[in-house]
Amino acid sequence: MDIKNVKGTHDIILGEAKIYEHIETTMRAFAEVFNFSEFRTPIIEPNELFVRGVGESSDVVRKEMYTFFDKGNRLLALRPEFTASIVRSFINNKLYATRDLPVKTYYLGPVFRYERPQSGRYRQFHQFGVESLGVKNVLSDVETAILGYVILSALGLENVTLKINTLGDKASRDNYRQALKDYFAPKLEKMCDDCKVRYDVNPLRILDCKVPEDHALVLKAPKIEDYLSKETKDKFYEVVDILKETDVPFEIDSTLVRGLDYYSEFVYEYHYTSKKGVDYGALGAGGHYDDLIEELGGPRLSGVGFSFGIERIYAVLKDDGIFQDHKEAIDLYVMPLDEEARESAFYLANVLRTAGYKTEINLSDTKIGAMFKKAEKIGAKFALIIGENEINNKTVILKDLKTKEQEEVDLKVLLEKIDKNFGENSECSCHHQDEEGSCHCHHDDEGE
């Protein structure tokens, strides 16, 4: 039976998984530098959470949700995005009353959308993002926007531009929606079916249409800045003034809207153009929201956040040659020369692993030449060779695979010798150190 993965899903394995780990580790690290803390919410949620939170006019709710009835006849959904889940958790745990505000969170995990699979887009994919909940402040808005830019820069993306816009307050949006309806009404018959639905449910969503003929009409549509209240304009240009004092390159895009209905006022996207001039469009996006927390049963509080699709980021890094496929590398490769030496080699490998060295051992019948080729392939730095003579003498042959120098080393001093080869100047002899110089290994240092 040939069982394949479900259409729109993919396996992340070997060197590719290492690149994903690097991306995710970088994102986590900078979120914590900005004092955001991790939230982990369930993959399955009540369907109503996303219908109420994301909005019935969004493509996510109308066309892309994975929903099902469980054995208790409850309508559930695989989460299509995180923000509604994070806000539900914020409300359920009464963090608005028990924690200082804002509550600053980040998240990372799989989400599910039934959409057409294409390069960098899957039906199960992974999102990283942040939410700052509980405070209505333009500085909180800008803080999240800066964090996203810092993360992309840390991953090696040098030509990122932050595109910004404002959707205005409720009164501004209501006036703008009517202006859009008046503009699109005589043109609607020739527009796509999605735009016809958006016209009735939320005409702002028409501005996000990707159909070329409709997009040409969008470019001539009324601009939201002509319908903004003075208060909204003042807030937006306060954001602009703050961004001018930072190193973040940005531009105002009056056609920018977000695909989820809960956004209001400040919204933004991160656009990337490679050194070769390839325009990759938006790599991630976010914005401010005023009604979502109250809509989901909480107090009248605001929030702001952004998200990145990990698969999208990976595809751009790979296509642009910024982060090449990871080459597996290990520290030590243990080579037993015969079956009798294999058990001794196995015990030795365990000692080396316990000491913190990434160690592989050959456990099959393999000639010495083939073992050296394998050691080179996996990037081993040293080979440890064990045969009958070494067992009898309680020694091992230690070979530097770069210099080709080798020597016979007594097992009693082997770890000391390996430690010395990997780093003589560290306080701890172990070479596995973090940026602060700590190794996290379990040596029994004398005198402690």
C-alpha cells in the first residue's frame, strides 16, 4: 500500500528541518529580547471563535476553514490563525485583571487553511507571531512593527520595507465603505465573484483583490485618507513621525488592507525585494484592533500584533540564496574495526555523548575506507578508531580528519585530549558553549 501525505501538507526533514529550527530560534530570541512571552494554545477550537473573531467576510472563514463535528456534536475548527486563540486565552485566564498591561505574547505552531497549494503555501503551515494586548498606544503599535523588521533583518533579509496604512476608526470606516460601494456599484457586474460577495459583506476587502482587471479598478478607487477623522489622522501621523526616528525603512500605501476583519486603524506589511531585484511581496503583516477582545467576551481593550508564515520565510531564504541547505556536521565518528570491537565502541560513544559531544558510531560491517568516506560526508571533525589492539591496550586511535594527523590515546585521558583539541582557552573544557560562555554539559570538575 502506497500511502502518501495529505495534499497541501509536507514533510520537514533532515537539513531542511535544521533551517526551520534556525528561523524559529531567531524569531523566539528576538521576541524575548522585546520581552514577549510564549503562549501555546490548542490546535482545535470552537468554530464560533474564528467566525466571530476573524470575521464572516474574510476569505479564511468563507472558504478556507477546516471544520468538523466531534462525537459530542460540537462544531470545531482547526485553527486557521492564532490571534483569536490568543485573545480567547487572554480572556479565559482573566489576564486583563491579574497581569500588568499590556500582556505581550508570542506564538509558534501549525495552522490550517484549505487553499490552493503553491510555492511556499500549504494547507498545513506554521505561523510565528506576536500580540500586545490591553493598551491602546501608538508606541505599542510601532513596537510590534519594529520587532518584525528586526527579526527579518536578523535572518539576513536586507531590503525589507515596512508598508503602512490606517483603516481609521469605526466612523471613518463606515464613511469609506459607503464611498467604495458608490464607486464599485456600476462596475460590480464585470468584477469577480469574490468581489461581488465582498461588496455586500465588507467592501474594504475588494481593495485586496488580486484579479488583474479588478485591481486596475482598485487603483482608481476612493482613498481612505479622504474619509479619516482628525483624531485618526493625528494618530497615524504620530506613528509616521515615530518611524522616521528609527532605522526602519517604510512607505505609506493607501491601498493596504488586511485580510481579517478585526483590524482597525494602524495596519502594516513587510515587503521584500532581493539583491537581484526579485520582488517577493509581503512576507508578513499585522495591525491594530480595538473591538476583538470585547467581541470575544472580554473588556473593552485594544491589541496589536503581526504574524509570519515560516514556510514563506524559508522559501524566500532558499530562493534568494541567503541560507543554503544545512549540512549535517558532527564532532566525533567512532569506527570499530570488527564485530568484537563494536560493543566497546558503543560504550565509548555513550561516554562521549554524555560529555556533550555530538557523536556517531558505525554499527554495521563496513570497511575502514568506507567509514572514512562516511565521516567526511557527515562533517565529522575527529575519528576514533577501535580494533583488537586498542581494546587490549585500553587505548583508541584519535585522528584529526582535517589535518590527517593521528595518535594513540589512553582511554583514561581521552576526554581531556578531546576537550583540549576543541578549545583550550575556555573556562570549561567543553566546546559546546552558548553566547554567554556556558556549556550546559555535565562534567564532574575536580574541586567542585
